[in-house]
Amino acid sequence: MMSPELLDSVLLQTDFPDLQLHASGKVRDVYRLDSDRLLFVATDRISAFDYVLATGIPHKGCVLTQISLFWFEFLKDVVANHLITADVERYPAAVQKYADQLRGRSMLVVRGDMFPVECVVRGYLSGSGWKEYQASGKVCGIALPSGLKESARLPEPIFTPATKASSGHDINISFEDMCKIVGPEDSRRLREVSLELYQKASDHARQKGIIIADTKFEFGRTPAGITLADEVLTPDSSRFWPADTYQPGKAQDSYDKQYVRDYLEEIRWNKQPPAPALPPEVARRTSEKYLEAYTRLTGRELNA
């Protein structure tokens, strides 16, 4: 069981005054080191219903970073990725003074020209895809068999892109709409690569007792061509379900922040700022879910 002291050791904000902040998201802070390299730092922040909560989740940033590192290595034969190194000792000298904050939760990466779409792959019917299917029998313009239940396994994985939203939810679009945004040739290549990544990863995960119901990838263009970037197949960007309790026809247990969402629904938060703090036991249980997903998928204990 996690000690109470660990709940006070979370990193909610990065503070690197000598570095140039390039972007700050709900979870990650990105620093520009030079024209070609960025420093990704995953904090322990957690968001729900589009708001960052006041309480961080112990080890969350390390889990997100190290599970991405695992997948970058596992999937490198499918497509290039943006990772240069996650070894803090190999970071530029200007960054070394922040080594204690960066170790285990950061990556030095190649800066790419990012495609303005989320490349979503669904192997099961859940979330916004389930809602679309109920309304139209389709997901992102793709017609599916009638009579499917919530959480049903699809006949084959489908590619369902979405536009990136700076705030709020991403918006599902059809592949035809993606072609108008990105161009037909790149769209076809991104679809092909996304489906191949999903299939290889989901086959591995199933052997470890986890179903990857869906996930989203981000890609950019670098000197290596189309390049896998950002986070990859983490509990924040994917739905991970325990295979041994999977049962179609209902929502599934998951290795992600659903535990937090359920708590916020229980206390009837109105989903308006300010976002509430979490009780220590909710933060602890959420941390345990992230850690379990990491250990199951990688076969390793977290090096944090």
C-alpha cells in the first residue's frame, strides 16, 4: 500500500526558468531546447471532464513516460518515432541542473511538424464511438453491423480520426474529412500505420491479460518522414480493459482515470471550475491502476 507521504511527492508544475516553455497541456509541459529538439515532461496532473483537478496522482507522469518508452521500442519496426533519449545524463548541459525533477518522467525528442489530427483506432465499441453507433449505426462514417452491444468487439479494427481541440473534446471526423485537412496520400499512410501499430500492440497486450479497446496516436513529419510522436498507448490515450472480466453489453472496468470520473459523478460535481481535490484514497487507488497497467504490459516494475 502506498504511504501517505507519496501523495505529497507529486509534481504538478514544472519550474525550469532557464528553459523556453514551448507548450503546456493538461498533463505535459514541453520545452524548446533548440530548433530541432524538444523536452517532454509528464507531470502528475490528472484531468477529468476537460478540467485539471487540484490533486495529482503519484507516479502518473513516470508511468506515462515509461510506458511510452516501452512502446516506442516495441513498435520501432513499424514506423519511426521522435525519441532521442530518456537518459537524463545524456541531456544537454543546460538541463542537467533539473535532473532530479526530470528523471523517469521526461524525454528528449526530435521536433516535428505535427499533423493536425488525432489518429484513433477502435477495436471495440465504447465511448463516443458507442454513442455515435447508437444514433446512426456508424462511427465516423463507417457503417457497422446492426445489433452490436456496448463494448462489443468489432469485426475488425477501424480507423476513426478526430480533430485536435485546444480545449474541450476532440471532434470525430470521417476519413474523407481527414483527407481534406491532411491530404489523401498522407491520410492513407497514417491510417495504414495506425492500424498496424494497434494490431501489433493489442496482440501483445492480450497476451498480458489486457484488452486495448481503442487508442489514439499522434504523428508529425521529421527528417525521418512520418514519425510517431507524443505519448503512445498509455492509460491516458487508450482504453485498457482487464481481459479476465471483459463482458460485452456494459461499460468495462479499466486501467485509467475512470475511477476518478466515477468519484466525481458520485459527489455530483457540476463540472464547472474550480475542479475539486480528490481524497487521498481516490488518488492512491488511481495510482495503483496506472502502476498495474504498466507492470502488466511491460513485465517490469516502475523505475521512478
